[in-house]
Amino acid sequence: MKLRLTSMTAGLAIGITGAVAIAFAAGAYFYSVHHFQTLLENERSTALAQGELMRVALEHQMIENDRSLIAAMIKSFGSEPRVANVVLLDRTGQIRQSSAPTGPPEDYQIPSPTCQACHRHPPDDRGSSRVIETRGGTMLRTVIPFRNREACYGCHDPKHRINGIMILDLDAGGLRATMNTDLRWMVAGSGGLALLLVAAIALMVRLFVLRRLQRFETTARLIAKGDLGRRVPADGSSDTISWLASEFNTMADSMTGLVGEIRSQRERLETVINSIDDGIVVLDEKRKVIAANDAFLHRSGTVREQALGCFCKDVAPGICTTAECPTLACLHTGERQVRICERHTAEGTVCWEEVHASPIRGPSGALVQVVEVWRDITDRRAAEARLAESHRLASLGLLASGFSHELNTPLATVLMCVEGILREASAAGPDASTGIAESATIAREQILRCRAVTQQFLRMSRGQTGTPDVVELQAAVAAAGRLIEPTARAHSVTIAVEQPGHPVHVRAEESELQHALINLLLNAVQACADGGRVVLALTDSDDIHVRIRDNGCGIAPEHQKRIFEPFFSLRKGGTGLGLFLSLNFIRRWGGDILVHSEPGAGSTFDVVLPPAMAAAEYRPAS
């Protein structure tokens, strides 16, 4: 501020000095012009008076026609102080007498520049004297005519008005020297007064303005350093600076209130963010940490001072195990990204984190930062696994009755065949071998059928998630239809299976795929009334479609958006998990489930799966 005050003082001093100097210079200029004109008028009056005396004396001698005396008088007049020359001209412009040597005769002719100084003006505007520049310097030339009078008629023609003129040249250089001397004294005096005035003004400004303004500088500096209670002291006056001090203090009070409110809100916001269990971290375009809450720092095992400004992978190496960085994908696409990663804690346990990377845009709309939210989904994954197990057991309970009926039929046939074999064996007739062979063949087929049913049921009951493999979809579709057929017959519903003649393969886990198909078939059977029909159709093109069509009650449009939500069921006693788990199973292998339904016209659930070659390139979600 001292530099600013010094510069301000210098600026004021220079400005005031310049203004005073200009004012005094202008005054000196106008004064010198006026003074010169005054001196010139005095000289003109003196020259005219002196010239008139010379004219009267010369006219008297001219009447006497004493030429020698006239010449002596001219010499005498020319020797007067400041008189440069006295010249007598006749009416034709010829020089008759001169007190000093003259220049060329042309200088006294009307066309000469010295004569044109007057003759270029109209006669009424010419005047009797004028300052002109001659060969001898600057002269005040006064022209006095000798008028033709009656006493002159003896030598001059009475018709002429003027007999000649007398030119009296006074040296104007002395006049200018006098004026310059006066001007120098005036400038010196004015300069001294100006310096005194400037010094007085500068002192007054410094005492009454700058010193008081320095209080503003001191107060502003202290406020900037954090002393928000500092104010400009009041001096009791009522001038503009006092009013400015009052306004400054009012502004400082308002600013202090705003700063306090901002600090309070910031502390509340930090408290809220740090109380969230989800980890929150803000990254810039270079993926350096800008801000992080306590939950993220706890996950990374570092402190805030070490994390801020560090590259995200250097904060806690190994914390993010995703193959594709969500922040990097968000920076490239400008859209929200979600990834699931496995995190190993310091205690050696495994946690699953769902990472949401969302863009933060600046005022221009450009992406400037990314905020990551880390959510621990370990408990959620465990709960989903338990829900899947519960639903699987519920589905198995529903299939149990149909399964027992399905086994009782071939077992009853086997029993009848075995009893027939025993009877025929006891008879031991010669033709008994043919009947025994037929009965044994039937018994073998029924036993194989029972084994196939029990093996399929056993795979479902185990509920184990195996590794993905190429699955022949025809066999999976046929098995799902075979397992659901007893339940369909119990509901008086017919199941039709439509499959292409060539093999169709997908990459999936067979038990999960069958579980999803059975859930969809069970829902279709339960939606049909007695005599209803369910069609299980398999088609393949670019994608593979397994469509389950029924002619049941259909689904209202407002419910179609929610049927895949967990615990949402349109059937009394339903768990609301069948479609939710089925969609998760299908999406796990790169597929999807589409719904087309109209109330009263039935529903179609379209299971879309990529072919085995395309599915091999898809990496299933954890």
C-alpha cells in the first residue's frame, strides 16, 4: 500500500503541478500578449507625438526652403534614442532626406514587402504605424503625411493633397527585450508561487486524504489475513471519506456474515459427507484426487494430506481391481459409469464394491471432474444369494408334486412289467422268453426315464453355479418343458415345444439357464385358465430367441415396468423373485428378457441370447 500511496501522491502532485503550470503558462502568455500590445500602443502614441513635432518643425523650414537646415534637423531627429531612421519621401516615393543610410530605393516603393504591410489593407484600415520586419530588424514604422496647404502652393501644385511623407522608424527590439525581461520575472515569480501552491496542496492531500485512506488499506489487509472483526475507525467528521469508511464497514459486516455462513455450511456439508458410509472421491481430468471423505480414506488406508493431489492408483494400490477404470471411461464418454470390483481389506477379508463414476461439468458444459461413489455391496450380494436360494427351494417345492406323479407313472409300468415277468417265469413255458423280453424292454425304458427325471431334478436342487460352457439349447428347452409338464397337466394347461431341426448352441451355465426357463414357464402356466396353452418356441438368427407365449390373463401396462423388480408379484402368495432372478441369470451371460403383453390376450416373454461365438467374447458380470 505504501507504493500505491506514493504513486498516488506522485500522481496528484504531477497532476496538480501540470494544472497549475498550464494555468500560469496560459496566464503568462495572455499577459505577455496584452503587455506587448500595451507597450506597443504607448510607443505608437509616443512615435505619433514625436512625429507630429518633427512634421511641424520640418514644415516650417520647408516653407522657408532652407534645405541645409532641414537636413540638419533630420540628422538631429535620427540621433534621438531608439530612433533608427528618419526618412523624407516626396509624393513620388523618392528619398529626399535620410538620417541614416537606407537600403535599396525599392524598399520604399509600394510593391515592396515593407510597404505592403500597410498597403495590402484598405485605406481606412491601414493606420499610421505598424510593426514591420526590415533589413535592419524589427521596426515600429510611423508614417506622417505632409499635406498640401496654401502656404505650400508656391512650390507644389494646389491640385495635390499630399506633398510627401516622413517615415519614422523606432527600434522595436528594445521593446521586445523589455517585454521579455518582464515576462521572465513574471514566469519566475509565477513558478515560485506554483511550487508553493503545489507543495501546500500535496501536504493538505497527504494529511487530510491519504493518511485517512491508509486506514482503509490497513483494515483491508487485516481482514484478508483473517481478522474479520477489524473495521475502519471513525474520526467523527462528516465528509466523503467518513461516509466511505461507514460504507466500507457495512460491507465488511456483510462479508463477515457471508464468510461465517459459508464456513458453517461447509462444515455441515463436510460432516454430512463424512458421515456417509459410501466412499466419495473427486478426481480431476488427470485422475488426481481433489477431495475425499472419511469413508474413502478408510477404504484406502491413507490420510487426507497424503491422498490429496495424488494419482488415484497411487493412493492405495490394488484397491480398484476392475479391468476398465470407471473414471477413465467416464472421461472418454462423458456418461455415468458403474463397475463392480473386489477389494481385499487389511484384515484379509474380501469385500465387493459397486463403483459409480459420474461426470462434473463446468459452466460451459465441459467435463472438468469426476466423482466416484464406492458402495459396499458385500451384504447385498449375500442377501441376493439367499433370496435366490429361497426362490429355488420354493420352485422345487412347487415341482415336487409333479415330480412324484411323473415318477409314479413309469414306476407303476415297471412294476406291472416285473410282475408279468415273474408270472411268465413261473409258468416256464417254451414260449415264455418272447413275453419276458418285451416286458424287460419296457421296464428298462421306464427306468431310464425315471433316471433322466431324477438327474434333472437333482441338478436344480443343488443350485450350484458352475462355469460357463457351450449348452445345446434344444436339450435345455426340452428338459425345461419335460419338468414343467406334470405341473401343466395339473392345471389343465397344454405345453407345446417348437424347435428348429439344426443344433443351436449358447454359452451359459446350464442350471441357471434351465432355472430361468422353468420360472418363465411356471408363470405362464399359472397365468392360464383351464384349457390354456403355452408355447415354448426356439428360433435363431443374429440372436437366439426363446419365446414363452401363453393365452392367459395378460399384464396391465402399468405393471409391465415393475414385474422384474424384486418382491413385486401379481399372484397371491408369490415371492416376487422369479422374474428378478431370471433376468439376472440371463443378463449375466449377455442376454435380456423382453415382454409383450395385453390384458386378456396373453403374454410373450422373449429370452434373447447371443450365439455361442458372440457369447465367448462377453465377460460375465461378477
